[in-house]
Amino acid sequence: MNAAMMQTSDHSQPANRGIGVLLVNLGTPDAPTPAAVRRYLGEFLSDPRVIEIPQIAWQPILRGIILNTRPKKSAHAYEQVWTDQGSPLAAITAGQAELLQQRLGDAVQVEWAMRYGRPAIADVLQRMMDAGCHRILLAPLYPQYCGATTATVVDKVGEKLGAMRWQPTLRQLPPYYDDPAYIAALAADLGRQIDALDFDPEVLLLSFHGMPERTARLGDPYHSQCLETARLLETALARPGLRLRTTFQSRFGRAKWLEPATDVVLGEEAKQGTRRLAIAAPGFSADCLETLEELAIRGKEQFEEAGGTQFAALACLNTGDAGMAMLETLVRRELAGWIG
């Protein structure tokens, strides 16, 4: 036997050609500290899909100004929502993976990763391959497609694949902004939460994460998909006495962002006489800094300071029954042919 044949036979590979599902969400710092937030923001804001400014112009601003000023403020915000299990986004995503594993059974290995921060996509993909998962469904947990979210997940996966000699076979969960299972889950879960309130809201704000307005002009479908989700959800909720408005949150920088802005509308509604308001974030699959701090804490302050009296921030689908049933439905559909 020649040396080449000996070398090949000495490097055995896992025989089990298993099936995996990789849930991916945006990301989070490791701790609510300025140092951890600085590392996280350095990775997040260096992604050219997130900040569409030539890096030669952007990096001096990022390194010289933003990473020296923003981490302390952001760390304070994270401190207000941090849990015993760590970051809410990480803890909830881990819980979603665990519950989905129970629903799918042993025929599928379910893992989770973060696009920015840890666990890193590349590390989890490698671990899944090492465990024998040679067919993997990539599931970005973004209902509405956006270049700065879904596309950058695919970019990162492609970067890892480019470094692998033996690549897994991949499928990808498509955007599900208008999927009947998603709309029904939102309507059921939000309806349940509204019914449990100790007041009847006059207005329900549907707050989606904002994007620079130019992204829509350049062909990103995100804005139109958010509006379609809102339209379908209003029909599914079927609450004639409840007025719904669609807004966009989390503006950053000086560029013009999608409007109307959530913080502006909160003040407008209160000043125009709305006293009872609820807010939901249907574009987020799990509660995070943007929902727990920006909406639930600062949003409440903005509404009440402008004259509002009763405010409720409704939870995302998270690990609730409606959300998990929806996720199982979507994942099983995309696994057709791989599992029974």
C-alpha cells in the first residue's frame, strides 16, 4: 500500500450523515460592560452590509469616535435588561433551540449561533460537521429579509464554507414575513397579551427595526415586507376598536431613516390625546435590548412624559407555544425530503 493510500485511510471521518438545523440571530456582547460592548460593536459596525460607507472613511470614525463614546452608554442600557442567564437575546435563542430540538426529535440536531459575538457561526458550523451533520438547514430568525440581517448571515456562512475542504449541504429558511403560520402566531400571541392587560389600548404600535431610507431606494425589500406583515397582522387581529400604526425604531447616525420613527410617534400620540397605548415588535423573533430597553423602558418614558397614562410593551414570540409551533412548522417544511 502506498503512502497516499495510508494517509487517506488513517484519517477516518464520521460515518453518520446527520441532519442539522442552525438557528441564527443578530448578536450580543458577552457582558454588560463597556469593554465587552466595545468588542461587540467593533465587529457589528465593521460589517459593510450594516454600515454602507467606504471602510477607508468609516473606520477612522468608528475607531476614533464611536467606540470611545458609545460603549459606556450601551453598557448601561444592557445592565438594565441583563438576566441571571446572561443576555436576554442569547438566553431566549438558546431556549428556542432547546424546545425546537424536543419538537423535532433525535433525527435532527438543533444548534444556535450569533452573527456577531458568540457562539460564532463558523464555530457552530464546524461543530455540527464534526458531529456528523452533513445536511444543515440555515435558519436566520429574521421574518423580513434585509441585506443588513439575512444577507450578512449568509455572507458569514459562505466565508466559513470557503475555508472548508468538506462542506455540508445547505438549505436556507426563506423570509417568512407573509407566511400564514407566522401571521397566525403573531395574532394569537399578541391577542392573548392584549386580553391580559388591565386596560384596553386605544393604539397598538407595530415597531420594526429601522434602516436607512436609501436601502429601500437601492432595492432592499425590507421596508415593503414590514408593511405587508403589518397589513396582514391587522387583518388577522380583527380588532375594530384598536388602531394600529407601523413605525421604525433604533435610528443611528445622521442619515435619513425609514419613517415614521417610533420615538416620534410615541410623543405625537400622547400629545394628540391617546392615553392608552401598547407596542409590539413583530420583526424581532426574541426580546433583546431594542425591545426590553428601547421600547419597554425608554418608550414608556417618552409616552408618559408627553401625556400618556397607560403603556404596555408586549413580548416577542420568544419561546411561547405560538412561536415555537410556528418555528416547527417552518423548519419541518424546509426539511421536507430530509426527514419524514
